[in-house]
Amino acid sequence: MKNFVAYNPVQLHFGKNVTDRLGAVASEYGNKVLLVYGRNSAKKYGYYQRITGDLAKANLEITEFSGIRPNPLASDVDRAVALAREKGIEVIVALGGGSVIDSAKIMSVCIPENLKAWDVMTGMAKPTKNIPLITVLTLAATGTEMNDAAVLQDFDAGAKRGLKNPLNFPKHSFLDPSFTATVSRDYTAYGIADLIAHSLEAFFGDSEVSLVDSFVADIIKDAMHWAPLVLDAPDNYEYRANIMLDATFALNGVTLYGRTMGDWGVHAIGHVLSLLYDIPHGATLSIAYPAWLKFMKKRIPERISKLGELLFGTSSPDVTIDELIKFFVFIKSPVNLTDVNIDNSKKAEILNQLIKNRASGMVHFLKKEDLEQIVNYMM
């Protein structure tokens, strides 16, 4: 077990109608609010109207920035930063899923010092302050609502990157499971794949911790239990609540107690697939994880066996991988590139982009020839 420091300052408000207090909480940080959201769903399903109503009750001045994409862009963040500085924004409210919240995190650290988003993501600019961020989650998947990580992509650079910084932590996050009831079946499945992938990235980190390994496995097993129920009855509050809590626990830091880092190699591969083909993030992970495990079973068979024992009652790496694939197939999340209409003609393009982006794990490093094998397994 590694030495570790546990820190999480986010105040989490979980349950029905918790956003009724949103205006009062936001007013503690300022009067001028930047409301950040995506394209159509927030208004279509009434969440926008509910949130603006909550803010209006507190007599807050609202400036809106909409149009954040599922794979968020640094250029959109830059436009929001310019607007926020023009309007003298004092607090950000992010209404949406991981892409909206990740974008808002980088807005938060760029606004005070007028930094460029991609400069922050690449480490060329080092933010020293932020403005308060409050999140309202509408998609259970990334866990970004309770951590200090954010991911953006930049088309000009041809890259998608993540950034961890304590300044990224939201002040408050509001999680009302009913806000996820309108998420499509596909994106519900992708969110479940995403939270499982986050749990696995921690499991394959730099230390084995018996208690935490069991907790990681319990998150995955719980998600596997609720998955068919929520997919069959998407309006069921309890089903949505359990998946939402699984997603938060999968990436709020507790799965890394006793480790100094997770691996994140599969995410590095998935980011390239999103960058090249605009595949939903969770879908890239259900494609990449089986391929990564097939490659890694010769390198870390005992660790995959431990995962199999905890999840499926088997010590066989092959059976473990097969069972995970069966689950992804069952929830209709893609498990290979053919499932998303990408054929062998794209192998060189994918490999070149993986090499360009230096896709690798933080614990289990990947060389060019390793990436080539993983690409073959994804086909």
C-alpha cells in the first residue's frame, strides 16, 4: 500500500429536488452567474427552465453560454471565458454531463487571469486562482461532479487531454437522479461503461489494496446489477439514483486510497477514438478495455485473475475478459470498432494518432508495438 493524501472539498447535494437550494447557494459566491449548458436537451426536458427559475428566485443576474459538445472543445471554453470577463462573472453554474462540467472547470481557472484553455491543458499556463463553480448533473457517467479532473480536445493540435488540478474542484454539486431520467438508452449504457472503466483504471493502478480492491469491485457489481433494470425502466427514480451514486463513487477519489495513481491507459486510447471519429466517450472505453485486457493478460495475469475472482468468481483471465465483454454486449455498448462502423482500413490512422498523442498508461506503459497489438484487438 502506498502513502496517500485524501482530499475532497466538494459539497454534494444528492436527492429529489435538491436544486431548490441552488439559488441560495450560488448567491453565497456572487450575484453575476454564468450558466453553462449543452445544446438542446436542457431546454427540451425542462431542466434549463427549472435551474433558471431557482437562480431567479435568488435575484441573480444570469449570462448564458450554451452549445458545449459531447466531446468538448478548448475553443468553446475560450469563447466562454471572453464572455465571462466582459460580463464580470462571479460564479459559474454548469448544467449538464461530463463535457459541460469539464468545460466549466477550465473556464473557472481561465477567467481570473484570462488564460487560454489549451495552454492550461498542456501546462503552458499555470492557473493560480479560480472563480467558484457549482454543478448540476444531468448524466451519470464521469464522476467529474466530485473530482478535480477535466478533459478537453483541440482540433488544431489534434489532441485530447486531461488535467487534474485542485482548483478544478466544484464548490457544490447538485445531483437529482430525476434529472437523468430523460437520458437516452444509448447514453445511459455508455455512462455505465464509463463508470466501470473509471473503476478499472483505479484497480489497475500502482498498488494492490485489499479493502479498496473490494470496494472497486462492489461499485462495478452494483452497476452491473442496476444496469438492466434502469435500461428497461428509465423513469424509475431508485434505479437512476443507484447508477448515479455508482458513477460518483467511481471517480471521487476513494478508489485510489492506498495508491498514488490509476493507470488511465485505456482512457488515453479512448480519447484518440473520440478525437478521430467523435465516438461517445463511454463507447470508446467499452471498445478499448477488452482489447487492453487481452493484451495485458500476459503481462499482469494475476491482477486480471484477482479482478475475475472479485467480479465473476473465476481466476481465469480469459473468462474474466469474456464476462466483461458479455456485459458490454448485453447493455449494447460497442465492444469493437466494427460495432461503430470502423474497419481495418483505419488501423494505420488510429495507430499513428495513438503514437502522436503518446497514448500510454501511467503504470503500465505502452510502446508502439504494444499499441499496434491493442489496435488489432479492437478490430
